[in-house]
Amino acid sequence: MRRITDRAIVLRVVPYEDRHRVVTALTENHGKVSALARNSVQSRRFGGALEVFTAAEWMVSERSEQAELWSLQEAKALKSFEGLRASLGKMAMAGVLSELMMRIAPEKEACPDLFKLHANALAALEEMEEKLIGEPPPTSFLNGYLAKLLQWSGSQPQLASCRGCGKRLEEYWKSGELDEPLTILIAEASWICEGCRRGQSLHVRQGSVSGLESLQVTSGTMADFYMSLVTPIRQIPSTASVSEAHHRALFRVLEALLIFHQPGFDRLPIKSLKFLGLESSWQPPEGQHR
């Protein structure tokens, strides 16, 4: 039996039988892992180290490489992120980030960059000032997180120029044309300008996200997308240049790109989105309920 010590951030906790819990966490050196915490219900054995969002040092035992569940022997809380739990808005946003990480993080594979991104995002959320008590953080923050997930996964779309005429985004930005509509082709992970869209002479690869083939954003919104790729996660809200409504449209684009292009990304809707008032790109087939 192999024993492993690693830093972990709790993503999900599920009761198991009467006294136990199955805890899924993002670890620094072993990716996403699930471990059985025996006798952890109504017990002080692990303290608060198994609460969702908590960062802790775990010691687990692995019976075999094929075993789906590891056994959690010890867990010592390092940072509880209590500030998240004091705000419904921040807690809702943190819940969305956890659901995204559940879908993206590789199982039992080292992903220190993902661990750092998630830890920094939770810390930034905790420190973020609330303009209105209970209001969720700006969608630009979530979009920055999504952009960095796309960048990490290698699924970052190539959106520097129009797929039809070749006009570059920089031309819009330099001329101040920040409200120009761009049509994002989800299956192609590219965009076409309004002139090319109206011409309808461009062959578009067939493929969609549950029937969704394209979405529109503005050239200024795409400027925010590119800025988020090189901006630390905590600074992204302060660098956003377009409105919350524009960022909500961008969210649908980034989510759709992940669904279509990221292998294994679950197409089930992200449950926590409803607490942020965001609309998902994913629509269930007719007759299937969420």
C-alpha cells in the first residue's frame, strides 16, 4: 500500500453510507482524486479540512493504481477560505469554478498549473470587494478563469483574424471600432466579420453544441478575452473594458468552445450557474429535462 502526501483543494463532498464521506479534490501533483474519508461524519477527526473550497495537506493511501477511490488517512487544513462562505455571491462563483475544475482536471495526473490557477482564483474571490452585498462577482472574472482553462488545455481558439476576409482584430482596436459585431463559429473555433456573415459565401464546417452553431460578441469583448490570457486572475475585473452584458455573451462563447473542443467535457449544464443568473450555451435535447 503506497502512501502519498499532497496539497489538495476540496471540490466536492458526497456522503457515503452513514458515517463516511467521499471527497473529491484537486491536488497539486496528482490532479483530480477521490478519497474515502472513513468515520468523517459527526466526527472531529478531520476538523474542517473536508469542507468544500478548503485547501489542505492530505495524506492518502493507494491500494493499487487501478483503485478508483483512495483512502484518506489524514487531512490538515491550510486555508479555509471562510470569506467565500460569508457571501452568497462569492460562494456561487466559487461553486461554478469547482464544477468547471471537476470537468477539466485530469485524474491522478500532475497539474500544478491548474492547482495554482484554482488556488489563486479562490484567494482573489475571497479578497474581492462586493459592490452590493450578496451580488455575485463580475462575469469578467469567470471569463478570465475560462480563458485560462482553454489556454491550459490547448483548446485556446485562434481568433486573431476573420476566417473569411482575414481582417485582424487589432484593426478594430486601433481604429476604435469596439462595437463591431463578430460571429463566433463554435465548431471552427474562429470568427467572421459582419461583411462575411452577410455575404454567406463562406463554407462553415458542420457541427454544433446541442444545435448551437454560432454566437455573437463585439470586437471590444474579444479585446477583453485576449487581455485576460496575460493578466493575473485577481486583476482581470479591473482591466475589463466592456459591460457586464457583453461579458455574459462572452461567457456563452467560452463555455460552448469548451463543450465542443475539450475532450471529455461533460455537456450536462453547470448547476451553480443558476445562482449567478447566467444562461448556459448548452440546451438539452427536446423532451429531456435538466
